[in-house]
Amino acid sequence: MATRAGLGYVSPPNPNANTCILNEADTGSPASHRYFLARRTVCEMLRDRGCVIDDSELTRSLSEFRSVFGDQLDPETLRICAPLVSKPFKKVLVVFCGPEEINKAKAKLILLNIPNKESLHRIIIVLGGKMNHFARAEFELCEVKVEVFPITELIVNITKHVTMPKHEILTPEEKEQLLLKLKLADNQMPYMMENDAIARYYGLEKKQVVKITYNSQITGSFITYRCVK
């Protein structure tokens, strides 16, 4: 409120003062917002893994997402099947689950409803709720490697954090050249655990090597390597 000098006059409140804040408020369901963020991170992750992902999947706004999938959405409709750039006949399938707990019976049903498994390179399950160890064991029996991500791990893309160094996955040929140059065996290299967040993001497997480039004002610029253990 403004006071007119010397007169003790107080101007009435501006009814439009909070218009911008109100317009920015999200009036949709928290669940649809959560799935929007997770699906966008998944699309970024698939592209970083070498899959074909259309730019529209990465630039879609929250309102556009809701217009396509709805505010009270069915997670099943969020499914993604993306081919590999290097092997277009091989695909990565992403299945989104609702908030209910995944048990052994539901895990079996999820796998049963996936046709043409022979064309799949990986299956990624995004959990909206909990999963018990019987379901996890069922996924481990699948003929295609199944990766499981709680939706909470996908709300933010960890590779885009300002403090995160650049990660590059070496090809088998690049790894061999590096080991020859350093005169090391892969078990003599510094290691990264297979369940490390970065290893999970890129879908890395044991003995793959990652080049990590640091570039900060504090540490300066330097390169190191990690072998997945």
C-alpha cells in the first residue's frame, strides 16, 4: 500500500497485484505433473543412450502433455518404444506403472503384455509406487534385460545439474586403445559401481569404461576414467 506524504492517505490495494502469481500456479493434478517430468527425463535418457527420439518429445510443455494424455491420465498410455540409431531393428521399450504396488502376479502380467520381445534391446519399468522382491525376481527372469526406475529418480535429469561433469561412454575399440596406452587391465582402473546413478542413467554394464571431463573454476579442467564394476 502507498501512503501519500503528509496527508496520512493510504491507497486501496491493487486487485491485479497477484495476477501473475496466480496465472503461474499449476491447477492440474500433481500426478500428471510428476509423470510429465519423469517421461521427459526418460526421453532425454533414451536419446543419450543412442535411441531415436523426436525433438517434440523433449520440447513438449506441461499443458501440451496434459492435452495429449489427460490430467487424470492412465500411465499405460505413456509407453515409449524407441529404436536404436545403430540398430534400428532393436528397440528400447519403456512401461510406466501406476501407484499400486507391483507384486509377482503384476510383474508377470506386464511381461505377458509385451509382444515381440525378440525385437527389444531393453525394457525399462518406471514405478509409480512400490515393488516387492518377488516382482523384481520375476523381471530378472525375463529374456530381455529389464531395468527398474522409481518415478522419483526421474523427476530431475541428474546429468543436467550444473555441477555434473561430462560423461562419455567409450566404445570397445576406444577402451582397448586406452588400456594399451595406460598399460593397465580394466580391473586396475578406478571404478564406478553398476548401481551408480550415472551408470543407471546410461544403462551401463560391467567392464564398460566412462570418460569423465571435469571443468570448474575450483578444480580446473581435467579428465579421468572409470570402469563399471
